[in-house]
Amino acid sequence: MESMRVVVIGAGYVGLTTGMALAHVGHFVHFIDTDSSKISLLREGRPPFHEPGLVEMLEMNVQRTSFHEKVGEFVGGADVIMVAVGTPPKASGEADTSFVEEAATEVTKYLREGTNYTIVIKSTVPIGTNHKIAELIRRLLKKQKIETHVHVASNPEFLREGRALRDALYPDRIVVGAFDPIAAGMLRKLYLPILNQDFQAPPSIPRPNNFPSPQLITTDPASSEMIKYAANAFLATKISYINEIAGLCEKVGADIIEVSRGVGLDPRIGPDFLNAGLGWGGSCFPKDTLAMLSMGSEFGYEMPIVEATRTVNYMQRANVIRKLQQELGPLRGKTVGILGLAFKPGTDDVRDAPALDVIRKLLELGAYVRVHDPVALGNAREVLGSDADLEYCNDAYDVAEEADALVLATEWPEYKQLSLERLIGAMRRKLIIDGRNFLPSGVVRELGCKYVGMGRRI
Ligand code: NAD
């Protein structure tokens, strides 16, 4: 394979993991991030966030990676420049693409005369952004009086936090949106080892058995941008749909676990994303569904399915509070333990995590709250801050101490290993609200504790 010189702008969940995968398959990757604390950690070989396999990948690929706080002359020598900065929601719900524009403006300053560059937009961006970035670069180059060839391509990312490196090395598909055959060709070359699966798998992230070559889908930029939004909104809808059914199960005496199993075995539906619970959070589904609504409203186009998906999702958080009130009456002065703060297991990301909203509401209602997470305690503390009524516990058993109820908010596999006897034994009142239908309800009940799931038959 031909090694390429790659620059990745934004060393976050997407940029760092994608760039490390590209380095692992043989490319040379310069990472740039304006967050100097992130760069300092990376230079020491320490990951700035929790992601399985990242420590090993940083170590294995140290010769093919470098980390920078600023764009510099080295950008001029790149073949591919990948933009993976954040696109957070504005107050209006629209995705803010100013970081993408900033990154494109910065790199353009260092492009060399008479060279070929492919600039890849990996961030999730509203439809039309690739076109806008191409135009922005064209104007800047004209002002700089530099004649060079810049090809802009969309290449949305589908990785899942908690298994990001696995997804980057063994993706389901790679989507490229480009009108320009040169950009499409460069991306094919960049991903060739991943498309052919002919690289040596890292020991900590082995290739799944019988893993097929992923498909490369080449399309126009607008369709490529839309594929990302449509995929995320569909997944979010699937979860909200099963949560809505779970609510009805509670009314009519059906059990959502049985229902999901029976429904998911239909190959047209599939079993994934049919787990009822506290709903989705994180940095993608909330902001991407919001951005879709905003794009629709630009055209006066209503999107009632996406809107309902969001409504149902946020109702789940309120449902947990309602369940606690039903069991405990007023929550003022009650102690509630929360197991899990990350928006899902395998990550320390707490952006729009359901647990955090539940905690905020409990504090507002006058409860004492004790919380634990295997890796996200620090990030949660940064968001929630200190509060006399909120205690961060390093040990999962500590959250149960004199608790009137426990809420399981994130289904960390570690929580399956806890001694329920010890956990329940420490509680003042024996009540578990299982926000993820994760704990063995029978065992909990045998230990004399009330078990309340989401959509479960009581
Ligand atoms: P992140 O916040 O983890 O990382 C973004 C990084 O970009 C930060 O470290 C920030 O310091 C840096 N940055 C911002 N402006 C910069 C600039 N001008 N120059 C250099 N660095 C800059 O975000 P993320 O979760 O990696 O998401 C990045 C994009 O990918 C978003 O558009 C997101 O929607 C999309 N995406 C995220 C995921 C996910 O699971 N996190 C999955 C698919 C797509």
C-alpha cells in the first residue's frame, strides 16, 4: 500500500480514533487540536478520554503520529486533511459549523502553490456545508493569490463511542460524498487497507471472525451529508419507538423484554436498538435530531417523526422521577443512589447523558443524591459541579449507603459483577429502579428488594 501524509484537525472522539486507525494501517498522521491539555496528554502517550484499545494504539503507532496545538508548515506537505472538529447545536438547534470553517481557514494559510490537496469533512454537518467549505477555500486562495488544487469531500463518521477503534478499523461501510473524482480516488486510496482488510489487526482490537470487506459508497456531497443524519435519526427513532411501546406495556400488563425479543426476531426489524430504558443521550443523537428539525424548518418542512422521537426520549427521564415518586412519595430529604453517569457504557462521555438530567431533577426536588460511574465521575463533576446534596462515590457500593432507592442509569457490564446482596443490604429502603432493564429482577426480588423496570410486567 502507498502511505499517505494525513493531517487530522480535532483530536476528539472521532478525529483521534479515526486518525489512529489510519496510522495503524500505515499512513503518517499529524493531529492538531486547539485544546492544549489534550495535546500534552497525547504527547505523553496518554489518551484524553476513555476508549477501549486507545492506550495500546497510541503506543503501537508512536512512529507514525505527531500531535500539535496549531496548524503549521507541515500542513503544506499533506495529501489528505481531515476536519473532525465539533459541530455543537446553536440555541436555535442548528448545527454550528463555525469550528469547521475556522479549521478550513487555518489550513488554507499553509497550502502550497501548485499542489493537490484533498480536504475531508468528517464532522457531522448540515447539508450544503461541504459546498460552503469548498467555496470558502476557493475565495481564501484567491485572496492569498495562490494557485493550488483543493478537492473537498464529505466522509461522515459512523463510529460508536465505547467501540470507536473497532468501528474505525472494521466499519460496516465507508461513505464518500464528492463530485470530484480526484477526491473520491484519494479517499479510496486512503481507506484501501481498511477496504481490503489486509492490515495486521492490533492485538487488543482483533478482527471479527469472517469480517467481510466493508462497502465503499460514493455519492454526491449532499446525499453523503444526509446519510449521516438519516442514520442517526432512524436509530434514535427505533429506541424511542420501543420506549413508547414499553410505556404501553406498563399499562396493559405486557413485558417489554418479551415484546422486544418477539419483534426483533423479524429480520425486517432486527434486535438492535430495541432495548427499552432511559433513552438516548450523548453528543450525536440529541444534536443531530435537533439539526434535522432545524434544516426542515429552513424550508417550512415539518418532521413530526423526528420531533416525536425527541419528545418520547426526554419523557423517559421524567418517567424515572415519576416512578421514584410513586414508590417514595415526596423526594425531599430522600436519598437516591445513581449507578452510571456516562450516556452509555464503554465511554466517559456525559454529554446530554440521561443520568445527569435525572440527578438535576432529584436535586431540584430536594433529594440527596449519591452517584457512581466506573470512568465518567470526573466528567460528570465538571458538568454538575459541587453541591452539598450531591456526593460523588468512587465505589459503587457507597451509593447504596442508607439509600431510599437506587437508580441504574447506565448498563456498565461491571455492575453485573456487583454483589446485589451487599448493595441491597446497605440500603435503608429496598427499592431499585432499573433504568436499563439490566439487573436480574428475580434475584433482586429474592433479596427482598422491590424491582421496578421500564415497561416490565410487575
Ligand atoms: P469532540 O468534542 O470530542 O472533539 C472535537 C475536537 O475538536 C475537540 O478536541 C476540540 O478541541 C477540537 N477543535 C475545535 N476547533 C478546532 C480547531 N479550529 N482546530 C483544531 N481543533 C479544534 O467531538 P467528537 O465527538 O469527536 O465529534 C466531532 C464531530 O464528529 C462532530 O461533528 C460530531 O457530530 C461527529 N461525530 C461524532 C461521533 C461520536 O460518537 N462522538 C460519531 C460520529 C460523528
